[in-house]
Amino acid sequence: MYRTYQIDVYPDHPMFEYFEKLSVASTNMYNTALFVCRQVMFGVNKVPDQRQVNEKMVLKQIEDAL
């Protein structure tokens, strides 16, 4: 088990904007990874003709990267 610490950074703190941008970027990256995983998980088991546009796009990107 890991311990975490919560530190409150108020809007008047000099580092507030930096931490806010970092947290938004982190959330966006997590959501993108979740989207890709979900599209792969559902798209791989389908017949290629039955895949949705997003599933085709993600699987094509993975194929190109390999």
C-alpha cells in the first residue's frame, strides 16, 4: 500500500498555473490511453467489416507503429 499526501495550492500561489496545466494534461493523457485500450479491446474481436470508425483508426495506428 502506498501513502499519498495532499497539498493544497491556492490560486494566489506562484506555482498554481503550472500545477493546474499539469493536472489537466495528466487527465487528458489518462483519458486518451483509456480510449485507445477500449477501442482495441472491442475492435480486435470483431470481423474487420463490422469495426467502427474509431476502432479501425486505433488499430491502424497500432499496425503502423509496429
